[in-house]
Amino acid sequence: MTLIQATSPDRLSGGDEEAFVTTNRSVWQRLLANPTAMASIIMLTILALSAVLAPLLAPGNPLRVSPADRFIPPGAEHLFGTDNLGRDMLKMVLHGGRTSLLVGLVVTVISMSIAVVLGAISGFYRQVDVVLMRLVDGLMAFPGIVLATAAAGIMGPSMTTVITSLSIVLIAPSLRIVRGQVLVVRELQMIEAARAVGVPTLRLFTRYILPAVSSPILVQASFIFSAAVLGEAGLSFIGVGIGPKELSWGNALTEARNYIAQAPWIVLFPGLALMFTILALNLLGDSLRDILDPRLARRR
């Protein structure tokens, strides 16, 4: 299992301030008119609500062992069946989603926040860019899963370990994207005019540059979310992710891999939850890229 590398949206074309102006109403109209985007949003909403409402939908301890109920196939009593320890798979999938989605959300917030700040500074100040981008190039020279595994192995299995290691790995590609967008935006006439009249640097960032690059940042965040969810599953699957006393989709797959032939349902349902989450996030990212791209928007 490999860690998804976040893909970069097309760079914005410079020269026209109007290319960056999109009203919230028009964005929502195009979003509602896009069947792929709506399907992915509905799918993500169902998955998120299932995780949040897990204690109500599947009450009880999901890790409770019942040897007498081992390998019960899906049925009326256990909708998703039971595993090798007699644990209810429905509870494991729903409660495991709480951990997997929380890790994805926290990693996305941390990595994108740092990437936006450092990427904006790197793209705007050439002296900082020379040093910072060499460090980023060195970090990206190693496969992401190798770096995450090394960091997780040093700190030990825990949710904090997974969040920290994945955040470190996923900052670099996001930083490069933000930096590339800022390099384009800072050459626009509106930025040059603002600098000529003495607009403070902080206001220049918040009022002009960040709004101009917000679309690719939003698209990138969806890809980072999917990479974080899959990365957590990968680290947990090889034993350096979430601790054994916690539950996630990756942990569920780890324990089920030895019983695939005997009880395929204990792999099927956690795998489907993971697959639908990654699929929905990637489809949403692709749809947002099409909707928020000014060049495509003017053609509609």
C-alpha cells in the first residue's frame, strides 16, 4: 500500500484580474449543476454522519470480544458479520471511521495551514525561496510512505504519531503548489499597482494574494485529505500507525488479512468504507478544479 501523492492543479494564467473573481453564488450554481460533485458530496456526507453518529447507530464497545460469535456471516443479527474475535464488524467500521476521518481532517488542516504560510512567503521573497525550496526538494526526494514510516517508527504507534508523520510528509507538495501560484499572482498588474501605492505586505497577502490562490488551495486540500486517510490506513496496516487499543479502518484491515479466505466480509466492509472515502474525495477535488478554474468557468 502506497501513500497517494497529492496532484497539482493547473497553474493559473496571469494578466487578468477578472480571471480570479468568482462569486459564491455562481460557484454554488455550478457545484449544484455538476452531478459528479454532488454525488461525491452526498457520499462524503453519509460517511461523515455515519462516523459522527456511530455511538447511536451502533451502540456498545466495538472492541468487545465474544469468542462464541466468531466468524458469523452478515445477517439480521450482525449486518456486517463478525471477525475472528467475535467483534461486530458494523461497529468496527462505523467507529473506525471516526478515527480515520479525524486523522484526515487534522492532517489536512495542519499541513495546508503551514504550506499556505510558507508557500506564500517563499513565492513572494526570493531570498527565502532559494533556501526553503532546496529543503523541500530534499524532503520530496524520498518516497512519502518511507518518511512517514520512519517517523512513525521512531515515535511509536499512536494517533499523534500518525498525524505528525503524515503532516510532515504532506506539507512539501502543498507548499510547492502554493509557492507556484504565488509566483504567478505576484506578477499581476493589480499586485504591482498595490505595491506601488504602498500597500503593507500583510494586507497585500490577505487582501490580494491569498484570495487569488484560494481556488487551487481548496482543490489541493481535498487531495491532501484523501492522501491522509489512505496514509493512516497504510501506516496502521504495517503496524506503525494507530495503536492497538484504538480502532481505525487500517487497523481493521490489518487484523483481517489473515482470514480473507475464511471470512472475506471482515476485509470487504472496512475496505469498501476506505475505497468510497478516497473515491469521493478525489472526485470532489477534480470537480472543484473544473468549477473553480476561471478559464473553464468562462466557457460554461
